[in-house]
Amino acid sequence: MKAAILAVGLLAAASLGAAQAPPAANWRGWATCDLTITGPGYRDQQTQKWRTTGAAPTKRGAFDIYPGTWSVTGGGRLERTEGTQTLRAEWKRNVGAVPAPISVGARGAG
């Protein structure tokens, strides 16, 4: 079965006693991830969206945490036959925007 995994999380970093930079300026943006997972008799499709609200970030360790939201839409189906019985299922998902703080980081080379 093919699977695509997208993990978006927040990391809490411990301060090592170094001076912390203030939070970055307000930033507005969004990201979308389209996932399709298939297997024998199985298909699931979903579109996940993350958006910042445009409000000022807070600082947590080395990370700027932006207020944001997450939503998901999509659906799927399953069909399996065992002997004389066939299982069929279909589902839809539609999760409206829920609070989801966002932190974006970049790691330098070397």
C-alpha cells in the first residue's frame, strides 16, 4: 500500500541560556497538501490546508509560533470480498478550520 505521510508539528526547544531573538514580524501565508492513499480495493484522498491568521507570533525557544488554522476535505472507499461476503464502505470528510499554531523552520547546510 502506498502511503504519504505529512507530519506538521510544533517543537518545544529548551533554551541553552543564549539570548533569544524577538519573534519575527507578522507573516501571512498558507500551505496545501494533497494526499492519495491506495491499495487493493482501497482509496483515500484528502486535501489538508494550513493558514496563518496574520496575527503576531509568539516565541517558544528558537521557534516563532504563528496563530493558524488547519482544515481537511476529502473521502474514500473500501471494497473487500471474502468468500460470499463483500464489504463496501465509503466516507467523506470535511473538517472546517480548527486552531492549529504553525512554526516554519529552515535548517542550514553543514
